[in-house]
Amino acid sequence: MDTEQGYIVGEIKAIFFENASNFYKVMLISVNESNLPQKHDEIVVTGSFGQITEDTAYRFFGEVVEHPRYGVQFQATSYQQEKPTSKNGLIAFLSGERFPGIGKRTAEKIVETFGEEAVDVILDDPEALKSISGMTPKKREMMRDVLMQTQGTEKILIALGNYGFSNNQAANIFHFYRTETLTVLNENPYRLLEDIEGIGFKKADQLAE
């Protein structure tokens, strides 16, 4: 990420508006940290966001804009969930209520095996959790699904944006392929020609290259 880019870190206090077809949302954020010239305790953030939950800390990148009707807003171009920054924090996160049946001991094994990049390892490799003793297939699937819902969606949407897709195109692609989106783009982008309306051969060819 560009360190000069404006950012805010904070929790979602309310979602005022959301469009399920293209992920566009208008949200009120309680600001914990920012590099903006003006201090804000709360600010309205707009943009396209995947699965996002209230009272969870996120880092939003973008710029402050003055809306003629609604006043000062932060227009986010990308975002990420704030990850625990220590091994203890990561263990507490992975053994928390979001992951029923994953106790502290199992979370410790995961962090000991994968380190502080455990979340990225699990998201990037569907087979990673097989190396953790005592985790049933059901628990492995549950953990990856929860992580994909909370962190994987934004990774996919950001990747699609980087490939040059508009918000609406990215939403259509994600709705169709879900967690398989990046696999399809990497292995056979020509599938988009058949599956997604409005994607031309030229775009698929660029992706293949």
C-alpha cells in the first residue's frame, strides 16, 4: 500500500445504505487512528466492501471528499480487516467465538506452525490446515469459510480491481465464482466469456497473458 495514501482505522458503528448487487455501502466509522490532516472521532465512509461486520476494526485507504448534500465523507478505494499484530492476539482471535470448537490449544498449534501469517497461509492454501493434528475436516472447512467471509472477500475484490474490472463487473464475477474466483482467473480466465455477461475476449486474453 502507498504510505502517502490517506487512511483511517476504526470500527463500523452503523451501515446506512448497502447495495447487494455491487457491494456499495455507506457506513459510519468510529475512528481509532488516521493520517488525515483533520481529526475525526467519527466519519462516514463510502465504497465497495464485501463481507463486513460491525464492531470489527478495519483499515480504509482513500481520500476525504466534500459531498454537496451529505458533507465530509471518506471515499475508500480499498480496505482490509485489521489483523491481530502479535502471536497472543492471533491465538485469541482464532480461538474466539467466530470459530466454534477451536480451542486455545488448537489455535496455539496453528500459530506455532504458520506464525503470524497464519491467516494468509490458510486463505492461500486450502490444504494448509491438514498439517494441524486434531482438526477434523469439518473444523478445517469451518475455519477457512469464516476467514474467507471476513477477510477473503476483500482480497478477491481488491485483486479484481487490480485486474481492471469495474465494481459492477467485480461483483458479478464474485457472485458467480465465490471463493473459487481467483483460482478461475489464474487457471482458465476464458471461462469468464461463457459465465459472465459483458466480459469480452480481449479482456480474457489480457488476463491469460
